[in-house]
Amino acid sequence: MTTDTAFVSRYDLRVKLVQDVLKENTKLSDDRCQELAVRLLHTIDNTPERVR
């Protein structure tokens, strides 16, 4: 018996977390929330630590 386990990266988990927050607090579509989540994480990840 084998079990198929799908790998989910930490980045994908972060995108999903931000996407869920956007969906809860806005009236945006799922696709738009996902696009914004990716853009937000990209911005946060590229902001120097001393600025954050």
C-alpha cells in the first residue's frame, strides 16, 4: 500500500495564508486574492530587514 503525499513548499503555505486573510477581509475574487498575495510576499521578501 502506497500513500501519495503532495509536497507543499513553505512559500506556497505563506501565499495561502495571505490569500485567506485577503478573502476574509475583502470582496475580491479568489484569483485576485492569490495575485495580491504573491505580490505582497514578493514585496515583503525583498524589503531589507532593517526597513521592516
